[in-house]
Amino acid sequence: MLIEARDRNEYQSGEVVYYLDHDIPIESATKFLNEIERRAKPGEITILQQIKGTPVKFEDKWIKDGWRLFCYDDYKTSFKYNLDIRFERLVDGHFRKWFIFMNSKSLRLYFRDSYQNNPKCNWGDFIKNESTENLQHELGQVLLEAAEYIVPFFHSTKIIAATNKAEYKLLEDLLESDTELELAANTFYKYCGLPLWICNFKDEKDLEEGTVFS
């Protein structure tokens, strides 16, 4: 594919995004919810449904700690429609500054505008300056959030940092088409040859202790 000179390296201006793997089985809406409730403590799962054509949202119960599943329709329709569900984490009555969308084989971590540790750089800065102290600190805070809340619940073993602009759209498309994280990364690198930031870990302790940077 020929790329106009002005479009070369366009990906460098993209935002930094994070993808993780998970092992939650996607078989049916009932089994999916049963598995999520099994992994949480009793009473730590609530579902908020944005029913189309109604002015109000319905939440099955209020919780102080745990996971809220924000559905963009009723729960079963949202599950059937490509997992159109947003995972939000509550701790002591307050939402964390991020949320998660799920594909059948991967997660994407989104940051709210108010997230204080969201790296203040684009993807070009990230891949050039990943070893700088300031970016290491910000990246470390992201990984600590993953270690404390995401890894134990979703059993993630890998995080990939990338962007979703220009050529990197291929990586996002592969993940949205239910490709496993590692296979998607390998396929992207094979065809595009552009950098990805990848860290593997056995459990959350690897992230908490910062060993992913070695």
C-alpha cells in the first residue's frame, strides 16, 4: 500500500491505548454473568441497563465496592450485540478513573479525562521516551491499577500498549474480530513492522513489584 508523504508516521500522533487478555468464557449471557459473579465477592456485581426508548436507567442494586456493568440496552441484548457492555470499578463508593470494554478474547482499557496518571503524551512520545523517569512513573501507575483491580478479576497475563491510529487500526480490528491478544500482536507486527510495548506477567505481583520494566 502506497502512503502519501504527508501521511507517513501519522500513527505517532495517536493516543496511547492499552489492551489486555482475559479468560472469561463467552458462551451465553447467563453463563457469562454467573462467571463474573463467581469471581467477585457476594453482592459486588451490579447491572445498569440503558433501555432504548426510555428516559431512565435501571440499576438492579446499588453497591459500594465491586463492578458495575453498564449496558447500552438491556443486558441480554447488549451481551448478544458484540458484548456492548462497559465495566466500571467502584471502590468505597467511588468509581476509578478508567473503564473497560471487552471483546471475547481481549480487553481495552479506557481512561476518563480526569484520570490523573494518564500518560501526557502521544504514541510517538511514548515509543521514543518510554525509559524516561516521568513516563515510567505514569506508566507504573497504570500498571498498579491493573494489578490491583483488573488482573485478579480478569486473570490477565499480558498488557500491550499501542495506539489505534493509521496502521495500528489493524491491531484494533483484529482484536474486535475476536483474535487472541498475542496472535493479534504477532500478526500486526508481521504485516506492519511497527513497535508495540508488551509486558508479560504470571500474576499481579509481577506488576506490583515493577518487574515488567526489566
